[in-house]
Amino acid sequence: MDELGLGADSLRAEFPRLIYCSLWAFGRTGPRSLQPGYEPMVQAFSSLMWLSGDEDDPPTRMGTSVLDFGTGMWAAMGVLAALEQRHRTGQGCVVDTSLFETALSWLTGHFASFRLSGELPTRHRTGSRRLVIFQGFETKNGPVVVAAGNDRLFAKLAEVLGHPEWAVDPRFATNPERVKHREVLVPMIETIMLTRTKGEWVDLLESVGVPCAPVNTLHEVLADPQTEAIGMIQKSPEHGLELMSLPISFDGARPPLRRRAPTVGEHNAEILPG
């Protein structure tokens, strides 16, 4: 952009109120600043792939483009903050963010644990290094995530599983002990969870207040009443195609889809000065 005369410094020198936003792959500065980058590359480089998947599997890409979408969100928030600053000062600024910075920001919890303990994080598939029971279990017809993240919830889970004695067993009575004895406790729960369907387990667990959720397919989540109730799926007014809308509501109303994505230069006459 600098070579084209469209860099931040040259444009802001001419237009001091300008807010100039750049999205990079690896960041504005540093030895990789001008290297190209795509979602899977930066997931790999940042260690997100290394942290994802089963302990015995190779590193795994996350199932959606969390860095592309996340970087767009940071950019939008940065521009909004810059606009607020301009309201107060009359001056614009340069907003920079990148896929790599977004990836590092998602590592906050792992980073803090590593700095405090010196131990590298390990993979636990759907589970947690710090909480037990807090993971997915296979059932007769698909997995269910069970989030009994404290001692009170674990006691309720133990009751539903038919083993109330686990809540007072010294190996399982507190979360630190459950973490320590994970390899004993989890296989016992896995065996019990296979005796019912995921729908049956969700009904049982929800009835006693244990947080849980089925691992849905895309078809299942689209058919769930909650998806319809929040109104995230809208039809484009121009061609009737169903699309996901903005995940924000204002005064109880979600902004409607107004138009399709424009072709290159379609709105030049509306936007550019004659």
C-alpha cells in the first residue's frame, strides 16, 4: 500500500481525521510482517493446532475460521474506539490487528497457566485440564458434553449416574482430587454413558441442574427450536437465499439483511465524488 501511495502515513498526512485500519497476517512489525498468511497457516504457527484434538492424534485445525472472523471483530471494535476518540479530539488514527495477534489472544488461559506452572498444556479433546468432569462422553447415538465443573454439580452427576458414593469418595470429592484421579473416574463414567441415548442423558441431567449439551450435527442445530427463536437465519430480500445474520440485536430487534454482497465497483457512483 505504501508503494501505491495509499499507506497510512501518507493518507493521514493529507486527511488528519482519517481512521485507517489494516488487517495483517502476522502483524504490522517484525520479520514476518509482510509475509502472506491464511487461516490454517496461522493456526499452525500460533500453536492453536497443537492444542486442538485428541492427545494421540496429530495437531488438528479448528472446525471454523476463528482467526478470520475474530480478527474482523477486533478490527471493528478498534475502529469504533477510534471513532469515539475522534469525536473527542478531532483526530483520526491508525488501527492495526492481525490473525496472529488474534490467535495469541485466544491463548490467554494457556499462557497464564504455563507461566505460573512451567508445564506445557496438554490436549483433552472435549475436556479440560483444570476441571473434571468437564468433557464429552459417547452415548448410544452420539456424544454429550457434561459440564459438572464444581463439587456441588459433580455430586448431582454422581447421583444421576447411580453412584452417589462418588461424591464422598476421597478420590473424587473435590476437583483437585478428581483431576488427579481422572484416569480412574472418566472410564467408569464412559461405560455408564453408553447405556442411554444422548437425548435421555440430556433430559436426566437437565432435570437435576447439571449443565450439559448434545454434540449436534449442523442439521440438528438448525432444527433446534432455540435456533429459530433467536432469529439468526434470515432470507436475503433480493434472491431469497437463507443466510446467517448479525449476532447482535438493538432494542430487541435484529438488523435485517438489506442487500446482497456488491460486485466490484457497483456503488462507485454513489460513494465517490463526481
